[in-house]
Amino acid sequence: MVDIREYKVGKQSKQWGEGKSQNITFIVTEDCNLRCKYCYITHKSSNKRLNFETAKKFIDWFFENKFEKDDSVVIDFIGGEPFLEVELIDQICDYFKIRAFEENDIWFWNYRFSVCTNGVNYSDEAVQRFTQKNFGKLSMTITLDGTKEKHDLQRVFPDGSGSYDAIMKNVGLWLKTFYGTTKMTFASQDLKLLKDSIIDLWNHGIGDISANVVFEDVWQPGDDDIFEQQLVELADYIIENELYDKYSCALFHDIIGQPYTKEGLKMTSCGAGRMIALGPDGTIYPCLRYKDYSLNNKKEITIGHVDTGIDFEKVRPFRTLMYKVQSDSECLECDVASGCGFCQGFNYDVADTETNFQRAKYICKMHKARVRANNYYFNKLYNLKGIERLDYNNNYKSMYFILDDNYVDICQFKNASSSSGKMSKASILKGLEFAHHNFFKPVFIHSKDSTEFERMDEFNKYRILHIIPAELCDKFKDIKEYIYVFNKENTSQDVISKIGIEPSVILNVESSDIGKLSEYAKKLLNITSRINLNIQDISEEFDLEQYKEQLIQINDLLVAHYKKNHLKEFNVITDISFISEHDGCGAGKKGFAFAPDENIYLCPAFYTQGVGSPVGNVVEGIINNKNAQLYNPENQPICSVCDVYHCDRCIYLNKEKTNEVNVAPSYKCKKSHIERQIAKLYYDSVGKKLSKNVIKDIEYIDPISELEKVTGLSVGYKINC
């Protein structure tokens, strides 16, 4: 049972204005009273400070010019160390409030001042006056890096001495006024102190921790292993002490570690160009990271000046920044791309040319380590506490574990193996660790008739899907995530009566038994919301007309359920209404099989039938997947002109019948197009009410005729289609 409690560790902290506010940054000084070793402001200066008249011009420009701006604003003060100029900050805040009031601007009500300070002079009288004066409209963060050892390793005074003691004496005063939140930064030297540092901050009353690793090229071999291990140990501490609903730490985040979506590719990592920054001399920047004091290789990028305003032509490129045009193929095709952040200004500084459209990738291995640790944390939270990851949707590749040579059928391939191989405990654990490290979803395919399966504590680290014969349901009651497999033998009432309401089930029907398909479906639709149908042993003799009649009856059942406000799914009928790209078998691309011999195969059928060689193993990885591009729908000629997106595109059947993994036999295509015909009936009755997809009428039943129209070629004879 899933716990209704929410977690805080792993959820993004709430932002004022929901993170959609206009951001205006005042660089009040380039000086600082610390010399932090990892600081990105590498060219500090003691004689460059913003004057009040320049700041006033900047504020006036915002209120005197008509341009599209957000309904709320965050005014951020930064340095160097901003509180070296606290009197100036106080003047700027007062002037902003006066001008907003004079203009009757919505910003008079919807504003926040924000200061991130190193905390050295937080207790100064001037700082305290400013704090009390703006209480309720001010957020303030003191940067504290954790334990004294961690903090003093990086955050030092100009003489090299640590600043921990000087700052800690001010933390109690700060926490009397503000909620405890801080920002931590990790580099290679201090990764080993991560766990203890975060726990130390929590113990000091700082409950909300924003943390990241530096983007620069500082990472050494093995740093990713240290990072992952520190996060894993922290995850164990959080779960064992039940702290997951008490604190926050941004290194755990429930949205990271998925492939880019089409919508996600239109976003980017930060708000450069939308975070306007004012330099001490009146120059306006798209972000402070484009100012010369934080650049080492490139000239600064400016977008205006307080005397002339903003040049929106210079802003224009920043409005076009998206992952899909900033990333190379490695990033775009990454299995865990989401949440891998970058700094636009740093990208620009290290790019091969003066461009914002090249992405720095120094943190690649660190991001992957973070994703693995996040998966570990959320998997254990689910398995041990029953707390589900928000909007959990595992889009990883699947690794199918063949636990027994006599495994239950999971697709149209019918397993008739007579061998007796079983996967050992040691092999299972090797396979699980391989899947975890390489971002595969582990799927356990259980035996058809054996219940000799031992649960291990090590399983709690993984999110395992179990595929189980329905008749063995009472033997696996403690399994959290599973799919039951039905066939003509186990759709009897005595089996169904043991099963509750299931999200989805698999139904295997032999082609010779197709006349009873609707009978089986009717029974199962009473206990499940979705049926995934596999027709087994399909051949040229498959009775398409009888199949069509059965699907029509099932469509009638689906429509009847819908009229009773019960939305039911039957994959070969309903899916095409809701998907817009091929979503069938991903063997060789999105799915592989791990066998008892510890080798990796394209799918279970290739292992069982002994077709071809293994494509890899859990020691060396997938090293022999030749011509893998052929498993992509766009490289499957017939599929490329076909919109039967639910079709399973079985590469084993293709290879067996046509000698090519990417060309389907005609009778398989005809079967899929019979399904499309009934899917069109469902769409006309139900689907178009729920989806924006459009299913058009077509005349052909074998799409190879459409391919020949596209290519203008044929092999010299008329294909009967």
C-alpha cells in the first residue's frame, strides 16, 4: 500500500511567485571579505562599487518604459559580498518602493528583496536595521558549507584562514528572523564530506539546503563514485531516521533522471536573458555571469546601459535558448538528461567560439552519479516506507531477467523451451547492479509453474517489475509492483476470484483460439483497466476475418464501459487514439534480456531459440549490438510510412520470416491494420472525445504499397494487398 505522507527530501522547495517573477540583480560591489576557492567571480576588485545615482537610473528605466514584464519582481543584491554596501542596498530598496508607489505599479505589492551573504558581518548594526526595516519582504540566505572541516576547506579569508567560526556566531541571530536555508557547493576536494556536512546543517536548524557541484573542469577519476556513495549513505541516514518529511536537500529531486521529452527540449537550464543584472558602472548584463569579473576566456556580453536602456536585439538570442539547440547528440539522446543543469554564462566562457549555443559537459558523470543515488533513495523510500515518487514514470530502457528457462510468455513469442536453466542469486544481484548503473528498469520474468523465488533485502535498492502467471498470484502477495499474465487456462473464475482490481494485465491468446478472444476480454475487463493482448503463433493462415469480428465485440464492450464512466483500455484498439509515435517492442533499443548464463540478448526469444550471439554481458556491457539503428522505427522502411503506432514490431518474427530484423512479414502488417480498422471505430465513438489525435480512413491493409508510392519502386510484381 502506498503511503499518503509526502516527502520533503526530494521535492523542490516552494519559490516565491512560483519561480515566475522578473529577476533584477544589482551588483553593488566587486569586492569581498572572503576568498572562497570555488568562487566563479575570479576577478574581484576593491574599487568597483555601484553608486546610488546609477541605481536610480536603472529603477527609473523599468518604470518609465513600456515593455512586457512579469506581475511580480525579485530584486537581488549581490557582490562580491553585498553587505559591504548595506547602506547603498537600503537606499536602493527605499527608492524602488517610492517609485513603485508613485507609478501605482503592481510591483509595489508584488516584490521581494533577496540577499545572499557570506554572513561575516550579518550581526553589524546597519545590517540588522536593514533586516528589521524590510522584514516580511526580504529573503536572506547565509552561505554555510556544512561542517567546520568542509566549510574552512573552501570558504576562507584573504589570509587563508577559515571563516566557519566567524559565521557560526551569527547563525543563531539569523535563524531568529529567517527560515534556515543555505546554498552549498561541492568540488573535487570536499566530496567526501558531503553526507556529514548536510546532516550538520540540519542539526544546526538549517532545514532547506540548495546544493550543487561546480560546473568547471575540476573533476578527477573516481569523483563520481565518491559523490554517489556519499548520497547513498545520506539516503540511508534519511530513511533510517525518518527525516524524509522534515528537511529539504536539492541534491535529491524527484523530477531528475529521465530522457528529454519533446516539450522539455524547448526549455533551458537557467534564466539568462531574463535575469537582468546591473554592473557598478551602469552596464546592463543578461546575467551577472556575463560580466567580465566572472569570465576567464571571453569578453563580457552586455545588453545595454542605464543611460541608453536595454538593446532588445541583444536580448533576442537569449529568448531562443533551448536544450535542443544548445546540446549535442550525446546530451539529446541521454537516458537521464532531465535535471542535468548548466550555467549559460559558463557555457559561453568555455565554448569553442563566442556563442551561447554550445553546452559545457564537465559534470556529465557527476549528474549520472546523482541520478543513480536519487533512484536508490526513491526506490528504498517506496520499498521500505511505501511512499511513492511524485508522478513516477520510469522511461528507462528495460532489462528483462529470465529467472527460469520455463518463463511465462510476455509477448507474441511462445516459449516452448525444454531446458531447465535457472538464474542464480548471485547472477540476479549482478544483473540488478548492472541495470542500476546503466539506467535499466529491471523486469523479472517468472517461471510458468515454479514459486521457488527468494526475496532478498538487496532488492529494496531497486524498483523491480515482476511479470507473474495469474494462477500463482497468491504465492506473490508481498510483491509491490507486478503484472499478471493470463491465457485460456487461467481465465477461469477460480483464478480471477483471487485477484483484485489491477491497473493492467497481459492476455496471451494462441492464434488457433482466436474465436474466444472476446470471451476472455469480457472476463478480464471486470478486474482491470487495461489489457495488453499478445496473439501467439501467428502465421499466414491466421484468420483475419474472425479476428476482426472478435475485436468488434471487444470494442462494443469498451464503449459500453465508457458510457458507464469506466475508461478501459485494450492495447490494439485504444492505444492509437492516444499515442503519436511507434510504441511497440523496443528490443535492441529500449529493451534487452538478461539470461541465466549471465549474457545479454536482444530479447528472450533470441536466447530461447539460440538465434544469433549475445549482445553483451553484465561485466563488459552491451558491446556487440551491431547495426542497432535497424531497431529504430525510422529505420524500418514499412513502419516509417505506417501510423499503426501500437504495433509490437517483433524483430524476432521479422528475422525469422523475412531474414531482416527491420522488415515485417505481410500477415503481421495485415493483422495490425485490422486492429487499426477497429481502433478507428473506437476513436469515432470515444477516442476523439479524449484525444487530439486524428485517425484517418485508409484503403490499404498492407502498408508496403504506401512505401512503394513513396519510393516509386517495386520488385517487379504486383503485391496483393
